[in-house]
Amino acid sequence: MVLYGPGTFLYVIFLIAAWITTMYALNFYYLAYQSRRNRTHDKVVREVADMPTGALPAVTVQIPLYNEKYVARRVIDAVCKLDYPKDRLQVQVLDDSDDDTVDLIRSIVDEYRFRGFDIVQLRRADRSGYKAGALKAGMGSATGEFIAIFDADFIPPANFLKRLVRHFDDPKMGFVQCKWGHINEDYSSMTQAEAVSLDIHFLVEQKAKSMSHIFLNFNGTAGIWRAACINDAGGWQTTTLVEDMDLSYRAQMKGWKCLFLDDFVVDAELPVQMNAAKRQQFRWAKGSIQVALKLMLDVMLHRKVRADSKLQSFIHMTRHIVNPLVLAQFLIFPMLLAMDFKLYEGQLAPLAVLGMYVALGPGGYLVVINKVWKRDWKHKGMQFFFLNFFAAGMAINNTIAVFDAVLGRKNEFLRTPKFGITSRGEEWRNKEYVLPFTKTTLLEVFFAIYGVIGIFVAIFSNNVLYTPLIAIPTIGFIYVAYMSIAHSQFGKKKAPRRAAPDTPVQKTAGQKLLLPGVLAFLVIGAAVAYYGYYVSIYPLQEASGLLARAQSAQTPQQLEEYVRLAQLSVPAEGNPVWLFPTVRTDFAVLQAQMDGILARAAAISLSEPHNEEYNTAMLDMHAASLALQENLHEAVPYIYVSPTNIAMGGAWVAVIMAVFAVMRHARTRQQRAAATTPPALQS
């Protein structure tokens, strides 16, 4: 193995990323083990007694909302149907909306106030602090001893409050979190992936931490807080995008206990638009890193927090750094294969690596799924199949979120839009709140094409066994990019308040051809990239293989034949290292060195074999062939980033952005025309 050059540098980064991601994977299995043996949790959940009606405490239910016209009535209706005494129930609809959701909520609240409910619509002058700011403002007028929180897309069952308040007999119980259910789990492959991801989080990670010394995360909704706990921990703070996680850690550092109920489910609506799911994942990823930057030092220095709890807190708060590490591996791996870098010793190494990947990834997860779901594990296993591609494709979106947090960029709390979708076949594309195309998708397209090239690199470098390691994330990037484009609205404006919210906007012929056109352009781009690889990089790999054969040649004639064939595959002149060129990668110099080897091979072939001069010459030519091969390995990575390739890639991205700009302009013009057309003519 060469101990210098770009190959070694990339290999070290690759190994560091691989080991770190492996540690995070192993920790998941540790939590899976702990979730199966959390006896304290099982005892608390099983032995708690119902609370007499006369002893039920006062509860304030907070419903933070922002532009949720399709689900606002559903959640308010469900809250007002809770089986709880009216005189001990206060409902706060924390409405920060700026569309006709305001009027809708006002009418619903008036309806329930007329029926005797203590319900109020609280509005602020601005959305400062976003959801955390709304919750904090609501606490100022909350009358309940306990605070229940439901996001707009949740549907609490009637016995929710009675079921949860009985767990607060312990005065140090700070909050109780319920498992999320999914009313539209089978809507699409994407919702199935989202469902099993959340289920694994709750039934493995949350259950392992419940009623233990490991810090448990409140999930922002479908739970109840003790008001005294919120105040003692410093209240809702607006410095991160995950105010729930922030408050959870501060409360547990204060000594408050927390419980997760794995046997009580609150149903919710999963995002059905890919861009909405990406927005949700972005918020969770960025918020977690923000909490790490804010609270990590406090947790690590806290004297009463156990060492293993500190370790678990570190892993939990930083778990999203796995995304950039996975992307780094994905980028580096094909480069190492293209350089014919010896990744591992031994002929069975590729099989061992693939086996470890299966054991720590899909195989291990399927074992956990089998233990958790038992008879229903096959259905969840199929959902996990979709999750593999969904999670891989999300790596780019979440990596951007991680860097946003690390760099301290301030982002608006962008809520995940919901459309009231409960079953397969329901349409949402013509509704308001559909999110537009984002530039992140361009990166996903780039990684998809890079992955396709990487697969060819693995095949042509005789590393076929490594192709699954490149193919799975590549399929994920293709899947997420395709769904992002297919689910996007290009230049869609908010409909006027007088217009019906579900009025469809007719697509032009150009808009109908947009998706097929973009896909065709992607295919053409992949074909051009493959052609470029075959013309510029594959010949050097072929030359490297021939020089490797020359190093084991037993006669000057054999060595001369291999070097001559290698010479035909190397350009006559040029230097791919265009920024700081070196003699080692100058093709003209390499050609001259091969000419020297050929001349010496021709001369030594006339000598008596196996004498001292003959043997010395053969050893020298073998060494020269090795040096040439290493120089070619050094040159290959720079061909990927040649000025031509950079220019072609920039032009390719520019064309895609131009297409979207044209479509956005056309749609905007169409909407303006529709807005100025009299209703009679529109009909």
C-alpha cells in the first residue's frame, strides 16, 4: 500500500468516517438490547392505577397552529372530544396563521365556546420564536397544573388525558410521551418508510431510555408536561429549531423524571410530499446539532449525570453527523477504486466488508424488527426496504442541515405542511401549501449521477462485490430526487383568499412534459458522464493493470509487451494536475519513461538470461513499472475535476436551473392571467 499521495489521504478519511458511523450503528443495537430489558419502564407502565374522577387535576391543552386549514378542525374536534371534566380542561389554540385559517379557527372556537368549553384562540403580533414562542406565550395564561401539547396533524384518542395524568403520582415526573401512530401509513412507499423509521425510534430508542438514567427526548407533541417542570427548567426557549429536545435535556439535568408509553398510541398524519418530508428532516437534523452546541458542555460537566448517560447524550445530540460522513464515504469510495487503491488485505476482503455492511445495516435491523413486531415483522420488514433508500437519499438534505447548524446560520422554523390525507388515492397536489422545487434537489441529482459512474468504476476495476455499497445510496438519491421533482410546484403562489382552496390549476403542455424532460436530461447526463469516464479514465486504469502485469513478467519480452500496450492507453502529452502540476503526473514524461523501459527490455533480451546483469535489469524494470503505476494512480483523481469536467458540470446544472426558471416564469404568468380573468370567463 502506498504511504503517500492523494490515495492514502482519501483512504484515511474513508476509514475514519467508516469507523465513526460503525460506532453509531453499534449504539443502536445497544439501545435495542436495553429496550428489551427495561424492567423499570415495564413495571411503571403496568402497575399504575387509574385516578378517581374527583382527583383529576386541571389540564391546559395547547394546539400550536400556523396555516393549517386542512387539519385545524380535525385536531380541535379531537381535543374537545377528550373524556375529561370541562371544568378542569382549558384549550388554547395558539394560532400564528396569516391566511384564511384564522377565520376558520375563529368560527370553530366560537362554536365550542357556545357549547361551554373553556377554549380560546390566542394570536400574537408576530411569529417571533415560531412554535417555541407560541408555547411560551400560551404559558402566560395557562391555568392547568399540566400542559398537554398536540401539533395540528395529531388526533388524540378520547381517553388520552385520563390515561396519562395517572402517571404523575410521582412529584418528580416531569413529562410523559406517547408513541406516534400513522393514519396514512400505507399511502405511498415514502409514508411507509417514514412510518417504520418513527416506529423504530419510539419502540427501540425511546423505550430503552424511558424511566432510566439515559436522557429521554420529548417529541414535541402527543405528550403531557408538568407545568412546574417547564418553569423550573427555564421554560420554552427559542434558540434552537427543536425546542422540545432542548427543554427535555434541561429538565432532566434538573432531576425531573420522564416516561414513554409504548402501549398508548396517538395517531398523526405523515407528510405525503417529498419536499415536506425533507423540510421536517432538515429541521430535526439542524435542531439536534443546535442543541448539541448549546447544551453539550453543560451535560458533560454535570456532576450528577452518569458517564454512560453522558455518552448516550453525546450520541443522541450528534447522531446526524452520520449524514456528512456517509456522503464523504460515498464520494471517496469510487475514487479509491478508480485509483486501484488496495483497500483491504486478502482476497476475501470484499466479501467480509459486504458481510459486515449487511450485519450492521439491513440484516441487523431486520433482526430487531423481528424481535419488536414478532408476527407482523414481515410487513415492517418491507417498509424497512423502502426506508433504506429514503434514508440514503435524505443524507444530502440532512448534511446541509448539519453544516447550517455548525456555521450558525439562522433559519425560519418552517412547519411541515399537511393536507388532511388519510388514505391511499387522495389527492393533494392542487391544494395550498404544496412546497416548491428546491436547489437541494440539484445536489441529489449530482450525487445520483456520480453514483451511477461509481457503479461503472466498481465494475470496470474488477470490484463487482463492492457495487451494492455504491448502488444502495445511488438508488436512494435517484428516488429522493425523482420524488422531489415529481412532487414540486414550480412558482406556485398563494391563492387569493376569495378563491376556493382546492381549485385546480390547469397545467400547460410544457409543464406536463417537464418531468419526462428532466428525467431524459438526467439519462443523457449519465450517458455523457459514462462516455467521459470510458474515454479519459478507463484507459489509464487499463494501463495501470498492464503495468501491474509487467511487474510480474519473467522475461524481457513479456515485460516489453505489457509496457507497450500500456503506452498505447496513456495520452502522449498533458498533465491532469492543472492547479499545481508535478513531473510525476506529466504524460509526456511518463511516455518517455516507458520508452526507456522498452529500450532497456530490448537490450537485455539479447543478453544471456539469469546472469547478474540480466537479473538486475529485470528488477530495475519491475521497479520502474511500479513507479509508473503509482504515478498513474496519482493522476486519475485529478481527471475527475479537470477544467473540462467542471465546466461541463456547471453547464449541466445551469441548464437544469434555466429549465426550472422558465417553467416558474410560465406558471407565474399563467396564474396572473387567471387572476385577472373574470369568473364567468374562467368557468
